[in-house]
Amino acid sequence: MSERSNAYSERYTLNLGPQHPSTHGVLRVIADFDGETCIAADPVIGYLHRGIEKLLESRTYPQGLVYTDRLDYLAGVNNNLPFALAVEKLLGVAIPERASLLRMLTCEIMRLASYMVGIGIYIMDLGAVSGVFYPFQQREYALDVMSALCGARMTQGYIRIGGVQADWNDEAEAALNVLYKELPPFIEMYHKLVDENEIFLRRTSGVGVISAARAKAYGLSGPNLRASGVDYDLRRDAPYCLYDRFKVNVPVQTAGDCHARYVQRMQEVDEILRLIHEIHAALKETEPGKIMGPVPKMLRPPAGEVYAQTENPKGIMGCLVASDGKSTNPWRVHFRRPSFDNIAIFSELMPGHKVADLIAIIASFDIVLGEIDG
Amino acid sequence: MTNNEVKPKAQVAAEIVRLPGVAAIEGGDCEYLLEAAALLPAAAYLLEAGYEFLADITAVDYPAEEKFRLLYQVANYHNGDIITLKLDIPREQPRADSLCGLYAAANWLEREVYDMFGIEFSGHPDLRRILMWDGYAGWPLRKDFAAEPGKYQGRRRLD
């Protein structure tokens, strides 16, 4: 039988990225295809590696804190938190109640902003370009709150070792009220826009299925983990700050495919909004003014290795701080960056899928390369 | 939902020190200092005990003591408890056993440690640089690697 009488396919290697919008920055995937079907995928990372961990060894603790914003730059405040918690654990300082509430409030606001980007870009990568503008508008309302609170939109550095930078103010209150007013109708509208869209469903249902067992083996965390049916959220299961005072409901999906990861994020947005309301109400009950704990100007923590972890928009972020007890600079800082651990599963997940599905998989993970590359 | 049971921290603390080469660190919260041969049995025990979440592997360089300290943060998907395994290895020809056979997550985490510190992991299926490019010389996070501000470190070739 001649080769032409049969449908045959050609093997080739495709370089996905690093310079393409659908790779969410500078992710590069070297994928081998047999015709349209992926047979091997090797993610190549490091294009955005800035050596933040090395840089922190030559900065003092407060100076180092601002570098953490640049990891997951879509949710800067959330990255400050594990570093601040680790250093505070080393120092043994207590944080005022109001500062803790402000930390939680800003973290939830930035979590919302990050989810808006995650959902919007996801839909855009699947071809619905207008789907990105609506969530970005909502994100802008969230960033307005941060801007009014501390003067910076994205890399805020709002959380300081020992507390927070600025107290809640009227301008931030007004901006948050705008968010309260705008977000619920948006969510309703977006559900109508996307949920039952035939193209969206076809491109995501049954694509990139991760079983709970594989998700655990690869150390997935955050929404990507919960979309695979593992019911785990640090805010509920190991509360830090004052999360133990609030009821954190954790939505869980079972399908583990790209569609479940979208549904998961949309359901979590409702929860985040409810949490913001509750934390905001609790914040109003506390006396204004006390937002910094007793922290000396010059930080020289005792020797030791401490580890702190928080639930970030992308998953569980960990921070190891090692101090030699003599210097004002940390001896070593290491970050567990959730996106880094999440995408390690790509080389197992992608084979068997078509070219277009690879884009859906990358988009559904909501990755940030600043975080992956460190 | 799909979660299985996990042994409480106190029970792990009582049981893990019975393994040869595992010693509890005083004052630490579930931190254990291991001998090189004890790493795989300790990790296997923790996996059996429900600690399925290998959260982190990293190293700290202590040149004055001529050692690297490897830190393994082993957690679970239930209550946020972390068991920290610490393993001191010599700075000359540093080498440790790979956990890839137990945790798939170890693959990239160990590659990162290899990339930054030059620590070899025996039994790793694919030990190559991950953040720096292939052919890069030096181990950036070692203390004797001097960061030179302003020095252009070369460009990565697409090949």
C-alpha cells in the first residue's frame, strides 16, 4: 500500500512561545506533534528569571519585601504576606488586629483582581477577545481601592514587616463601595456571556483532565487543585492572620478539566466578594490608628530557618527565611511559587491533545511567569 | 471528598524518630535532621502517613560549616501541617537521593536546586538546568558566586 493512499501524518516540533500572548508572558513549550496531536511537551522556563532570591541576600529585610511584589505581579500584596509572616515568626512580634484585618482585606481585593485577569485572559485565549475587557474593568475597580489606600496600583508593597503601610481611609472606602456596586451585576452578566457558550464548552470540556491523585502527586494547589476535586484551602484548613474568625466556604469541582477550572474560579469570586464584605465590616469595628506592631527600625532577627505559607490566587505560596542572627540581611530566602509547581504537570498533561487544546490548558492554569521564573 | 486520612502531627513525631538516622531538632515544630540514607525511608513513611503534598525543596549554603542544608517541606492536603526534613550534605561533590520515585512534584523542585546550587540528585530522571540556560557555568545561589551588578550574563540561544 502506498503512503498516499492512506491518511498519514507528519512528525514535527513546534515551539510555543516564548514570545506569544497566549503563553501569558514568556513561557516556552517545546511540543512534538504527530499531525495535530501532541506526543511530547517540554516546558522551558527561566526567560524572566531575575534572581530575586539572590538579590534578597544583599538587601535588608524591609528592602527585600518590595521585591516579593514582582513575583506574582498580578497580586502583589499576596506575595508580601508570606515573607512578612516568615520574618515576623523569626522575630516573634505580634501584629495588631487592625493590621491583620487590613492585610486580609487587601489580599482578598487583590485575589479578586487576579482572578479577573485569570478569567479574562482565559476567555481571550480561546478566541473571545471581547471577553477580556469586562473583567479588566472590574479589576480596575479593585486596583482603584489599592491606589486610594497606598498610592500604588499593582506592585504595592502595602504589607510591611510588623503591620501595614497605611490605614484605611475615606477614599478607599468610596472606591470599595464602587466595587461592591459594580461587581455583582458583572458576575451575573459574565455567567450569561460565557457559561453556555457552545464554543467555550466544546473547547474546554474534557480537555486537560487532571485526576485528584495526579494533582496531589504534582503538588498542585489553589483553584487548579480544587477543580480536580481536592477540597483544600489554607484559609479554611490552616488559617493564618485572622481567617479563623471568618467562615471560608471552599467550592470544589470534580471534573478536573479546563472547564472545571473556569467554573472553580467563577464560584470562588462569589466567595471572595462575600469575604471582602465580612472583613470590611469587621475592620469598621476596630479602632483606627494601630497598624504597626512593635518592630525596630533595624531588623536583626535571631538565627534560624522558618517557613510560612499562605493561600495565594495561584495556589499555596511558601517562603523560607534563613537568618544567621548577625546580619541585617537574610542569609537565604526562598519562595515556593505556586505557578512553578502547577505547570510541572504540563509535560504529562499535554500529550494526546491537539494544538488548540494546548492553548486552552495553558490559559486554564492562570499562570504568571514572574512567579514561575522567580 | 477525595481526601484520605492523615496521621496527626503528634503521632508522626512519635513514629518518625524510630526510623534509623532521623533525629528531632530541639525547639523545632516537627523539624527533623536526617542522615543521608534516611531521606528515602523518611519520605516514604510520610507519604504513607498521608503527607502527600511535597510543598517545597530548597537548599541553604553554609560555607563556614562546609555544608549545604537541604530542606524538604512535606505537607498534606488536610490541615496545613508541615513536616520539615533537613539534610546536611558536604559542599564538595554534593549529592542526595531523589524523591522523584515518591513525589512527581520533586522533579522540578530538584531541578531548581540543582540549577541554583549544583547539588546532584541520584535517581533523578531528567536532571538539567531549569531557570538558567543549558551551558551556563556556575551555581548562582552558592555564597561564593558573586553577583556582579551591571554585568551582562549572556543571552540564551534558541536551539
